[in-house]
Amino acid sequence: MSWYIDQGPESDVIISSRIRLARNLSQYSFPHRMDARQAAKAADEITQAFLGDDPQRHHEYLTIDLESLGEIDRLALVEKHLVSEDLAKPGKHHRVIISRDESLSIMINEEDHIRIQAMKAGLDLEGCYTLAADASQPFEEKLGVAYSETYGFLTACPTNTGTGMRASAMAHLPGLVMTGKIRTIVDSLGKMSFAVRGYYGEGSKSQGNVFQISNQLTLGLSEEDLITDLKRILGQMIEQERKARQALFHSRRLFLEDKVMRSYGVLQQVRLISAEEALGLISDLRLGLSLGLVKGYAEADINRLVASLGPASIQKSHGQPMNPEERDAARAESIRSLFKK
């Protein structure tokens, strides 16, 4: 089930988990060095290896050539975390295979020939890895995957060589932000070879107090070791975030109640709102839900809403291009439909 529909473990802090595996075909140059003919041939071989001729498998997955989509449709896939920003940009035969439940995406001809992404709600790195590893098997069995006995899986960027795996989680950390502890934690994680990024990954900023935490090392460690290390770090972060929330609740309860209820009130009545402002207010509401200040909603309700609030997603759901004010009005309407009960 999609990460923004289901409700997973530790969902008061961890919104979603992701495993990404990078694989390349030994008979081709890396994508940035391929010409259009080679890129088309590689895309077809990868698609055939994964889907084969089984009608049921073709029914379970949707194959999309990104060049066939308009900009709004491409960016809507990015906003749901189904494809990367790089894959959504114009390129040579960019393609994606997406499971109908949106838990698995296979990106073709991005930085690497194959990038397998598995996402689940809450903290479930093992479940993501099982899904991604199973998806990798057809390529490793049917195609010549670039692999070195010395270095492991070979990738376009040397930092991915080895397991070719990136494990990550999206965490909602308002307590650590409000208590001023987040900077120290980010610095400490960097020294331990973990990256902390914004809502849309590398190059993005945090919105709505949501951070993406991922491993940076891929060489010299097994997939199981990488997952164990990240889970340990996330476990500590979950504990620290919950303690920070409780400390705020007991030491500044009136301030916290006011902040949460103001945001809740705006969300119920808003008429124009940007995506950034919406995510900030929704962060306050998430915090209120976790502390019992607001009732009647589940984290999955919030995740489903957030996944639909980006500029491209708003325009796609309304079936037409919109100017900024029209988007802000449509976004406000979507928000009111959930919160004005």
C-alpha cells in the first residue's frame, strides 16, 4: 500500500521509510554517456526483464515514458515521491515502472540504468528492502548487471558503489526544532556518515519540520548492516523527539495549545494558502494529534492530504493549468474538505 495511505510503525514521528537500489547494465555505458538509440534499447531490455510477457504482471504495474507526459504530470509524480526530480527532467528515454499500489518504483535511465525504490508508511526499512531486493532479482538473473568482486555493484556516482543502496526515512521533528536541538543532531549525524536533507531529498529544504535521514556509506558494509545502523539512529531520534514534545507540553503547555489550535483554526477556514504555509500549519496539527490536543484524524489522513498539496498535484487533480492564486485557492479548498468537519 502507498506510503501516504497506510499507517505504519512509529508513525507519530516517522512518516515513511524508503530503500533505493542502484543497478547498471554491464554492456552499456552509464546513462549520461549513452546516445538516444542505446538509451531506448536499454529501457526496453530493462522493462522486458522485469515485466516479461505475463499479462497479470503487466496489470500490476504501470509503465510510463516520461517524455509522453506534460510537465505538470511529471512534477506530480515527483511530489508523491514516485520518481526523482532528475528523472522528471527532459532526458534520453526516461521511463518508470510503478506498482499499482505505488509502493514500488523502478526508474530507468536516470543517473543509473536502474533505480529501484520501495517506500512504506512509518518505520519499516526491512519491508522496503524485501520489496526492493525482490524487484532486483529479474535484472540480476536476466541481464548483465555491472558488479565487481572487489567493489560490489558499480554505479555512475562512486559514492553509491558497493551495495548500491540508500536507506532513508522521512521524520517529523517539530519538538527538536522548537527546542533548538535539531542543529546539534544534524551535525552529529553528519559526523557519523548520515545525511539530513529536506522533504524532497538532496538539494531541498525542510518544510513542515520534515527531514529525510539517510545513509551516506555504501561501500564495505552489507545491506543488513546499513539498515541496522540507520534503524539504531532513527530509534534514538524517535526517543529524543518524543521527549522534546513532552518537555514542551509540560513546560509550555499554554503556548503549545495556542500554536496548535490557531493552526487548526486556520486550516478549517483558510481560503488562500501556499504549499509552504500549509505544510507549516499541518506540522502544528500533527504535533497536536500526537499529544492528544486534537482528535479525530489519523496520520494517514494527514499524509494523504500532504501528498496532494504540491503545485503540480493541485493542477493535475483539477485537470487544468492554474496561476498561483488559483492554486492557492484550490489547495485551501482541499484542506477545508478534510478539516472542516
